[in-house]
Amino acid sequence: MINFTSWLSKIKLPFFSNFEIYFDFGTSTTKIAIKDKGVLLREPAYLGYNSRTNDYLFFGTEAKSIIGKTPDFIKIIRPVVGGVISDFDAQVALVKKFLDRSVNLYFSNQMIKPALTGIAIIPPIATEIEQKAVEESLYKAGVSRVFLIEKPLATASGCNLNIFSHQPNLIADLGGGLIELSIVGSGGIISQKTLKNAGDNMNKLIYNYIYLKYGVILGEATCEELKINLLNFDSVEKNAIIRGKSLETGLPKSVRIKTSDIKEALLTNFNQIIDAIKELIESSPPEIVDEVITHGIILTGGLSLIKGLDKFFEQEIKIKVLGQENYQYATINGLAKLARHKDELTKLIIR
């Protein structure tokens, strides 16, 4: 059967054409793109599981919107934690649903489904078993061939860097599940450091801070909204009135939260990221340090959207920091960019 499928995929008829798909399985968000068509899907990596019927009922944005609002028998699952798959069956169900919402729409009227080639990213810290989990989840979702590439290489390419040049570049990818700090050059990762105190961890820190200071219990979604709407390093003081559950009475309670509260809750976390960048630079050879100082540090990932964060990092590290306008799609656009040159792509494939 496998040989027959391979033979079919080589036939150059339109309905037998090989569909090339790119996957970015982030902890917070899943992105799917198609060759020459761009990003088709960007949705939260959440799904709702009914333990009574053993069915997955809600996916993506809908599943995220009902966190904390469901009966006990419906659980909201995040199949990717810390950049790697933690619930294999849930990940397969999520990928199948997302493919139905995006890729499969392109050939819904065709008699024969074309062979699907999937190229996915994985974090450098992923073990062989975790790499295999990504590969197998795509096979079970209906992809015929799967190739894996390390995420920092795709991200660097999406930041318009030539990863095959001998000029090292430091990329700080500030995501939801991982903080990935990588020095990329000569077609590979020269050195890297990974932290788990990323966006999701920051939500927990905000929860603890509000709990201890104001005696109010907040939901995960509210903590994330506070981080997005209030946090900035531009010395602009914003405030918001939020409603949670009082620790004393268990009844609804409203409090006014300011930017200074969120900064106080997260400052230690950001200092840990700064210390990690310094350690990465200090542990690198002098030639690389000189290149990094000359060309600066590139910020990407969801947290790079925080206003004034680049200037804050600059003041602390004493190296210029450059933000990316297309921070949301840097990795998956870089994956599509690398895939255009098959001879170069084969040098990067690790599985």
C-alpha cells in the first residue's frame, strides 16, 4: 500500500499532486500553512474532551473560550505543553480537525485525495521520543510523509536571516510555552538555551500576585488579558477593573489592577530571561560575541509584542535589540521559505 501511494504521488496530474503543508505546533497556538498559499489556520491549541462519551467536542478558539465554564465531565486539554506533545491522542484529534478546517477544503470535491507532505518544527530540547510523537501524530492525521526541522532555524529564516551564512545571529523567541534563545549560523544551531518561564508561566505569576495582594482568585483567561492589555515597559501606566472571586467570602469582588502591579509580578521572570541571554553570550566564543554585539539580538514570539520590551532588554544587556513586525508568523513563514529550496532543506531535516 505504501509503494502504491508513493507511485501515485509521482503522477503529475492535478488531482494526484503532492500537497506540501507546514506545521507550527506551539504550546499556545497551532499554525498551518500550504506551499504558495500562505498561512491558512491560526488557532489556540486547546480542545474539549467529554469523558462520558470519550469524544473530543470543542476545538481551537471555541475550546479556549469555555475554560472554567464547563461541567466536570468536559475537560479542556492542551495537548502541547512546553513545546512538546503531552497528550498524543488529543494532538491527533486536534490536527485532524484543523486539517479539515484548512487543508482538506482545497480538495473536498476531488475523487482522490492527494498525498500530503508535512514539514513540522520541533524545539531543540525535544528528545527522540518527543520527535517521534510529532511524526506519528501527523501520520495518524493523514499525512503521507513527514519531515522535522529544529524551530530556531525556521524562526531565523522567517526573520529574513540567511541561516547558511557564517554570520552568527542571536534569536530570542519568547513564546507561550518556552523561551528559546539560540545563536544560529552556518546552517545550524551554534548554541542555545531554553527556559520554561514563558507566557503560560507568567499567567500563573499574575494569578499568585493578585491572590496574595488583593485576596482575589482569577481565571486563567483573565490573567492573560491583564498581561496583554496592561503590561508595558514604556512607563505608561494603564489600569483595568477586573472581577474575580473573593478569598474571604467566595463572592464576586472587583479590584483595580495597574500596570505597575503586572510589572511587579513579572519583573523577576523577565530578569531571568535577561540573565539567560547574558549566560548564552558569555559562554560563546569571542568571535561570536563580537558578531552578536555588532548585529544585535532579534526578538520574536508572542511576548515580543510587549511595548518597550526591546528597550528594556537593551538597557540591561547593553546590546541593541531588534523587534520583528511579523512576530506571529516568523516561524511558519520561515519554514515555507526554507522549503522552497529543497537542496538546502535536506541539510536541515533531522528526521
